[in-house]
Amino acid sequence: MFRSRPAAELRPHPSELIREGVRKVISEIEAQPRSFRSLAAGRGGGGKAVGWTSEALYRKAMGQR
């Protein structure tokens, strides 16, 4: 006699569907080449950035010039 399996055994468990989705997203992201930007570069006209010291910054912040 043929015994049928319950529907729960035929479809993937929800946690496995989540794992599969995460794997897919990660593989798509890793397939794209990475691009790096220097956050210190900023924007400007190419001139040298004005230097500062922690002491001068403290004095300016506290209102002492």
C-alpha cells in the first residue's frame, strides 16, 4: 500500500528558505566589484587642507581665541 507524505515534508522549512535568500543576496553582492572611497578626501579645489591642533580646537570650542 502506498503511503503519501504530509505536505510539510514536501516543502522546505521556512528557516531554510531564509538561509537560501541570504545566500542569494550575499552572492549577488560579492559578484559586484568593490569600490572604496576615502572619507578623509572630502571635497575641495585641490588645495592643501588647513591643519588644526586639539588645543586650538578646544580653545575655539570654549570661546577662547
